[in-house]
Amino acid sequence: MTDRARAPAGSSTGGALRRIAAMLRDWVFYAYPLVLLVLLWEAANRLGLTRPLFLPSVPDVIRQFATMLVSGEIVGPLALSLYRAFAGLALATAFGVAIGLFMSRSRFAHWAFDPLVSIALPTPKIAFVPIFILWFGIDSLSKILLVAFTCVLPMVVATYHGAVGVSRSVIWSAEAMGTSESKMLYRVILPACMPYIFSGVRVTTPVALITAFTAEMIAGGGGVGANLMFAQRFFQTSTVFVDILVMLITGFVFDSILLRLRDRLIPWQDEAERQ
Amino acid sequence: MGTVAQRLIGAAGAPPRWLQSGARFVPVVLALTLWQVIVDLGLVNRDFLPSFSDTVAALAHMIRNGEIGLNLFVSLYRALSGLVIGSFLGIGIGLLMATSARADGFFGPLVATTYSLPKAALVPLFILWFGIGDVTNILTVVLACLLPVIVATYHGVKAVPPVLVWSARAMGTPGPAVLWRILLPAALGSILTGVRIALSFCFVLTISAEMIAAKTGIGKLIFIYGENGAYAFMFGGLMAVVIVAYAADRALVAAMHYILRWDDSLHSVTSYD
Amino acid sequence: MSRIVIAHLNKIYKSRTGDVPALIDINLDIGDGEFVSVIGPSGCGKSTLLYILGGFIAADGGSILVDGKPVTGPGTDRGIVFQEYALFPWLTVDQNIHYGLEMVGMSRRERDEIVRHLIRTVNLEGFERRFPRELSGGMKQRVAIARTLAYNPHILLLDEPFGALDSQTRESMQDELRRLWLKERKTVVMVTHDVNEAVYLSERVVVMSKRPGRIVEEFKIAVDRAGGREATVLSETFTRIRNEVWLSVRRQVGAAPGGADRNEMAGG
């Protein structure tokens, strides 16, 4: 939330290096509480305040991270988790947008779906894990469908709000120009909804990731979540830390990507949320 | 909304409020009927999807022998404790961040980075540190509820018009009093919206933690029945969860309606915004 | 003995792209019980001047003395009424007006008495339990004024208090303000962009230049208001003075930044 000043543009590699160094230095200053935490962590370890079983030392974790990275123990499971999360998100977006648009244009659809959405929204969808395992097994299918189930509702709501928010004058102008109902949906309402849909995707992506990871932790079947539980069962605390870090970094990276994408794709939107 | 009910009642005037809100749930009744029918007709294997009546029967059984009451109570205790602690802490931190540049610089990066971490991932770690039980569960819930409340409080306080603060100071309000007499009430709409989000989180995390590893709780109950193949009971537990979560959300919304009755910008806070 | 003495006041807004001077060398003496209006083109810094007087923002140079003491922050001696009313939306009309009294320290009964009297004064009887969102603009402004009057500040700072109201409401609020002032004789510093309002209410009108703002002209308003609004506004004296002030402001609107010099204006 603080402003970072840009280092002046330099020429050639000397300038580029200086810029990278400046960026790193800015980042360290910005993230100094994190740095502080890491230092405290290491200090606690050095001073013998904690046992390695409960709190492995910082170098241990880093070493474990490197080992796992090289051996593919991170990339493999992560790819699986990501696949599940995003496949589910894609499904949820497709269905959510369709239902949301439908609800905005048809009073019957709104009447039919509104109470269902309203009841399903506050429910902790994660409680459905055992059902999805029963129906679809332990592998990716159950996780993908659970993610889709969890993410479809926010997408419906986001799309619906975007669609009903399209100003009446825009719709009437289009009608006056002879737009058919299906054309109306594709060429007027859908584009007008894009900011809301995108915002919905942005908000729902962490949900997708969290649901995938958590479902793996509960049910197993591969992925970072399952790895984490496995490591914990065998008291491999360094691995536990590495997996937590992997989840953390993954979520952070995707949120940053989405933020940047949004600024690129929908530059006209005036966004009030920023964190 | 309620168009079908209105047509049924005819032009005799507006139907009573309770009928209107009841009519809203007709699609739910229809969906439940559909559920019952497709199982009874054998369209779906009863082993995979117990019927609505089977589920209700199982739930009634569990209510009678106290299983639901006990486990639901434990889960609610964990979830709501975590929510309350997380909310109070969150409001405090959010207030601090919004009024002190130093606090903002300190907590800001922490919030931004942990935002994307599934707090459930910390459960195995907490089990290692604190064992299986309430502490692990409540701690996880607190961490999950912190973030939405911090963010909502921060934005709410930042959005308070400066003239309100200036008026208060011109009337002699001392510095710290401005925080809880002016900033907090003015930001209440935003704060409570954050608490509503935290409410949904607290259930998710309590149940997640219980499904990962717990001795008691409704999440564990659902999980165990699932493992043992007693699917009607599993569905019964799930139904209890859906009802409780919905009721809790509605209760909060009703409370918000009353607490924020002075706020003219909150016309849509009660829908699923 | 002057109540407010402003000497060589400066205010500069600092930004990444450079410094923007808002006020330059403001000198103004306002006497005890005087009603002074500050008027000028948009963005000239008149509100900034008021906020500095109120102690909400700090000056960058020069001094402000109120009753001989420098201004260091907001205080109950300088009541302020904002254009946006700044009522506390979570408090009722009654509670809003009470708020000002809570910091003063008097018994519950005394406070209730004062609040009741004020509500009667601003004609809001029957609305004590309403929230601001249920009131019209004019009513909100009356609550704001009542709230500020409640703790009896010596000085009243008004920042375009009637700017958000429609003409009819504005006129009746102006009359009410004048009536209150005649009764209490507080020192009033009012910022407004409405020339008619300034001339109608004040004893003295101060004209500021375009940003960066400096005081370019002062008018002493010698108008006989005893005959009521119609007689006053339609009188020749009022019209003449009003036109002079209006022309002065217009010149500032059309002038270069920093204002048209007094010498330049001597011709007409």
C-alpha cells in the first residue's frame, strides 16, 4: 500500500542491474515485517527456544525447498492441484455466467434460482467433500467438480449484478436498433458485464485454489494438499513448511497476475477494492 | 419476486408478508420434491443418493439421540469463538492501519501476502504444535476471519469523510475518542459486511479442520458417516450444516438491518451482495 | 481589540509534481462580533483559509491569532459548519446536537434544556428522533447549525453553508442566520461564492484572487436592512454595492493567476 519510486532509467546492463537492485531494495523495505518475522524465526531456532520437530530452522526449510524443487516433488503435485483448481474454475465460470445472464433476463429464471443461490451461498461447500468422493472417487474429477460447485455461486452473483446493472437506456437503445434477444445477450449485456465477471473471477480464483488444496488435504489423491498431510503424518516438518510456502506463493502469484491482467484488459474500470 | 404467489392470490390486494417471503422458497420445495422423486423412481441409485425422506429420517434420529446437538454445538462453539476473536482483532488492526502510517506499513505486507494462503493448510502444523482439538480449530478460524475484517475495517475507516472528524475535533473530542466515537460508527457498514464474509469463512474452516483431523464436530461426523457408508446419516449431517449456516447468515443480516438503520447507502447489503 | 488577526499567512500544497501555492500573504483583521464574508473564484483558497482558521490544516508561513493566542488545532472556541453538513449519520437529530455539549461538561438536565431550546430555535420540533438520512437538505443544515451553536463558540466559521440548498431554502436560512447573529453577536467568518448572500448578510466582504489566493479588495457594506428582505434587496444602495462586489469578483475570475492588482482595477 505504499508507493515505490521508480529508479531512473539507465543504459546497458549496469543500469539494468542497478534497477533490479533498487527494486529488490524497495521490496525488502516494503516487506520488512516479513523479513523481521523470518529473522525472529531463525533467532528462535538458534537460541534453542524451539525444537526442530516443531519449527525447523530457516536454512533447513530452504534446503528442503531446493531439494523438492529439483526432485519434482513440488512441480508435479502443484501442476495437479492447479489443473484441478482451474478446470473447476473454468466450469464454474461457464455455468455461472450462463445462469447469471439467464437470471437477469428471465423473471422465471430469477424466481427459480434466486432462493437456491441464496441458501447455497452461506453454506460451507467444503462439507460436501465426502459426497463428491462417494460419487466421483478420490481422483481429480471429484476435486474439479467440488471446485466448480464452490465457485459457481459467486460467479452467478457477479454476473447477475453486472447484467442487471446495465443501464436501461443502453438496453432500450439496442432494442430500438432491432437487436434480437440472443444478440442482446452476446453483444450488449455480456460485454457490459465483463468488468463484473472479471472481478468475480479475480475474487473466486483464491477460492478455487483453497478448495482444491483443502479437498486434497481431506481426501488425498495427490496434489500439494495430499502431500502436506502425508508429510505431517510422518513428522516431516520441513516438508510441511515447504508445502505451505508453495501454497502461499501460488496464491500470491496468481492474484498478482490477475491484477495486472485486469489493468491491461479493462483499463476503464474504476476499482474501489485494492489490497 | 413472488409473482406466482401473487397470481394465485389474485388481485385481492397484496398478499401478507409471510406469504410473500414463503412464496420465495417454492423453487426450493420443488427442488426437494424433484430430489425425492428421482430417487423413488429409481432413476438414481439409492446407495449413492438417499432420498429426501431418508435424509430427514436419519437427521431426526440423530437429533433424538443427541448426536447432532452435541457435534453441532461443538462446531458452532469453535466457529463462533473464532469469528468473535477474529473480528475484534481484525477491527482493531484495521483501525490501526487506517489511522497510523506506521501500522499500515507493518501490517500491510503481512495482510497482502497471507491473503492467498488457505488457512486450512496450517491445520497440520497446528496439530503438530497444539494437538487435535479446540485450540487448533479456533486458532485456524481466527486467522481466517482476521483478513476480511481487517480489509473491510481499513476501507471503511479510510472512506470516512474528513469533515466528520474535523467537526468532532472542533467540538472538543480528544484524539483517541475520535477513533471509537466517530471512525468506528461511521465505518460500521463496511465492517459488518466484512464480518458477514468472515461468518461464511468461519464455518468453512471449522469444518475443514474437523474433516482433516478432529475428535468431535459436525465436520467429523459427516466424514465418519461417509467413510462407513452410512450415507443417509452423512446427508443428514450435511442438511443440518446447510440449515445452520443459512440461519446464521440471516440472523447476522437481520442484526445488520437494525444496527445500520441510520445508513442510507446500505439498501442492498441484505441481498446476496 | 480584534478577535482574529491574520498576518502574512501562506499555504503551499506539496505534491510529487511540484509545489502548488494556495494562499499568499493573507492579512486580515476581524473584529469582535463582526460578520465577514470571504468571496472569490472557485479554487481561490477561501475554504483553505477557513480550514486554517479552524485549525484543521496548518499554515506554512505567517500567523493567526485568535484572542491573542496562536491557532494550534481545532477548538470549541471556533465552531464550524460545513457545506456537506457533516452530521453524524448514526446519531439522531437530538443526539447530534447533544454531541457538542458532551465535551463541555454540564448536567444532563442543563444539556437537555439547551438542546430543546435550540431545536425550537431552528424549527425542528418533532424531528428529534429522526436520523439525518430522513431529513431534507435544509433540515440537515439546520441541525448542523444547531449543533455548532449548542456549545456556544465565540467564533462561527461557515464554509458555504447554504451551497447545497435550493434558492428558497437558502433565502430563509440566510434570514435565520442573520436573526441568530443579531441576537448573539458572534464573530462570523463565512466563505461563499454567492455575491448576493455575502452582501446581504455581512458587514464586510473580502474578495480573493484566483489561485494562488491573495486578498485583493475589501468592501464595507453600509446597507440599511431594517426594512426586511424585500426592501433591502430591492434598494438602490444594496444593488449598487452588490454590483461593485460582483464586478470585483468577476474581474478576479477573468484575471491571470494571482489576481488582478488593485492598481489595475482603479479604473473601473
